[in-house]
Amino acid sequence: KSIRIQFNYEKYIITKYTLEERTAMQAIKIQQLTLNGNAHLTNVYLAAPENMIKEIVNDVKRRSTPEELLQDVEEEGGIRIVAAKIFGNSEAALITVQSTKLPRFVIFKAERVRCYLYRPQRHECTICMNEGHRADVCTTTGV
């Protein structure tokens, strides 16, 4: 079984790479890690495969569940939608499609809506002023 684990000590990130879906599904259940006797809460995310694109669709109902979004959104041209969720606390949806080309429009509740390439923002901590993490997860003390 091919699993690769990578540590980024500056950003407090552990990355686990695997091509096996079963192994990935087990990994997302991890809620904490114990290192040197200290328990650390974790946030686990699955990365999209290389043949996937993430896009943003605006003006979506806030309280939509991922299941409701998947029912309400269709791609033009037969492109498969893999996942959909509300983006943070906004009226935008983050949609993952199985394609190597960004679709310009999606059909949302029978209406043609423009979509945009998702570009993740870089996090910068307002406590220690370092990049790579937010203030709510900063380990700097006494600043």
C-alpha cells in the first residue's frame, strides 16, 4: 500500500498522500492526534483528484445542504458534478466537477448562472504575522 506522509513544521500541517479511497475515508475520521503525550485536535480535508476542478457559483441559498445543492446544480455539456457545498458563511457554493476545463456556466434551479475558478486564499495569521495559518489556530503564546 502506498502512503506518503509529509510534515510541514512551520505551518503545523501533516499531509497524508494515498491513492486508495478506503485509506482516505479512514483518514477523514481522525479527530485528534496524540504527540509526545499531548492531544491535538485535527481538521482533515480530502483533496480533489487531478482531473477535478473547483469552481464558485454565487447567489445560492445559504442553508442549502450539500445534498440539496447536488440536486439543484447541473453542468452544461454532461460534465459530472462530484461535490457541492456552501462556501463558508456566504451565499456562494463551492462545486467540484470532473473535468480538466472550467465550465463557464452551470444550471442552478433551471437558471443559467456564471461560475468562476476557485482560487484558495493564502492564510496569514494576525497574531504572529506568519503565512500558512489563521489566528484561531496560532500556537504563538504571549504575543
